[in-house]
Amino acid sequence: MRFLLDPCGLCLIFLVWAVLVLCYVVTVRYVFISWFTGVVVEQFSYEPGNWMLWGVPVMTKKQELTTVGWVMYFIYQCLVILSFTSHIRTAFGDPGFITALEPPNWNRENGRRCDKCVKWKPPRAHHCKVCKTCVFRMDHHCPWVNNCVGLKNQKYFILFLFYTAAACLMTGLLMLYSLYCWFSSGTRVDDVDLYATVLCIGAFGASVFFLFFVIDFLTEQIDAIETNSTLVETYKRAHGQPGTFFTNFIEVMGPPSLWLFPVFAAPNICWTEPLYDDDKENDYFGGSQKARDYTPAKSKSRSGSESGKKSAGSRSRSRDYKQKVN
């Protein structure tokens, strides 16, 4: 477990947690309790908090969730918990930091060192300026998790995006259903709770915003798995060992039985995996041969028009990759 003292990253982490808690509390309080409760149940109970009624049975009334309400609440609870757990594992887990000073079980003449952290730098490693160390198969440094996204925590990051998108989608749909129930109930506008209305509108707006926000990141991660490349390698027009989507997916997500659970990410890691140039089609370090000349294309700037072309360029590279594999 690690903790990076980055003010921007820490603020965004607490913002993510605050949005998750806000949407959860508002949805449970003003949707489930308001529109998914059944018949009022009368039963005898005891009031130990009142000394005058200690041990005296008192008739109380309690609202019970309907069967549909319990099912929906259980699903919603699972989505929020899994999203929160995946976020924590991404933020505080090891993305694939390089700690070795020398290449393990590899020809020393093919090894190289990072000029910044002075550690062994595998072919698919990249130095992160924020974490101040090299990360194996580093995709990018994400301030929303205050950590790098590498091979060892990419599964947790993907699950965080997936469960957050699912929770936001369910929150939005439940809010729309709550609005439909309110119109159907014939409640007058004068009787509307302004405080509850503001909270529901805020939760709905946050869920819609983050839904589209995380879906864009999720599609990029799926494309990266398909082409076996990271965002950094995409800018350099390079990729890893060619393979099928299923093979690459298992390499990142682990066995199929654990795909939906934030445990056991990237069980088998090949630190000496070669890097292939999209244009030259030669590997970075070719087996036992000496390191070949590799001159990657200059990294594209994320600002201006280049940031808008990132997704289109990534999809184009995916098509080129499929043709080469086939």
C-alpha cells in the first residue's frame, strides 16, 4: 500500500467519495424509502431508551421495502460497494513500480537504466513525473485515483469505471422513476419538499455527468487491452506482443471467474516483454540480441486539437492492429 501526497489527487479522491456517498444517501432516502416501501406494519416492540416504558410493549409502525425494493436496493448496494472498493485498490495499490536495480534473469547487455530514477527500465516501462519512479506498462497518471494506472492495478481501474458507470446509470434511472411516481401521485407543487428536490436534482446531474465521463475512459481502456498497448505507447506508436483480445483480457483481468471482483489482478507478469514499433515492426529488445535502434515518434500534445483526436486515432490504430494480427 502506498499514499501519494499530491494535493490535486487528494482533493479529487475525496470528491469521488463525496459524490458516491451523496448519490447513495439521496437515492436511498428519497427514492427507495419513498417509492419502494410496502404496507405499514404494526407490531409490538420495546422502548429501552425511555425509562418510563422500560419493559412495556408499545405498538409501533414500520415501513417495509417491497420485494422489488429489496432486490433493487441489494443491486444498488453492491454496485456502490464494488465501485468504492475498486477505487481504493486502484488508489492505494501498486501499479507496477520498478524496484529492481538490475534486470532479473535477463542478458545484462540488453538492460538499461532510467536516467531519472536510476533503476532498471524494462522495455514497456515509463517514468512517471508525479510518482517519481518507473511504472511497468504505465497507461497514465490518473489524478482521480491519485496514482498511476499500470498493469498491476489496471483491472481495479477498469472495475472502478465499470461499477461507477453502472451505479450512475441506476441512480439516474431511479431518479427518473421517482419523478414519474411523483407526477402519478397527484402531489401538489405547494407540497413539494424544496430541500429534497434540490438534493435529487444534484444527484441526478452528478450521475449523468460522471456516467458519460467514465464511459469515455472505459472505452479507452478496452481499446488498450485489445491492442495490447498503453496510452503512452499509443502516442509513441508502439504496442506489446500481438495476441487475441481474450488473451490480452485474461492477462489484465485474471481468470474469468474473478473478472467482476477487485481481487488478483494481472497474475502473470512478464517484466521483459518486448515492445514493438507500429511502423518498423521490430521489437525493442530482440531476445538475446543487442538492443536495436528504436526511435519512437514524438509524443503528441494533449492540449488543443490533439486531445480531440485521441479517441479517433486510437480507434484507427486498433483497426491497423487487427489487420496485422489477421
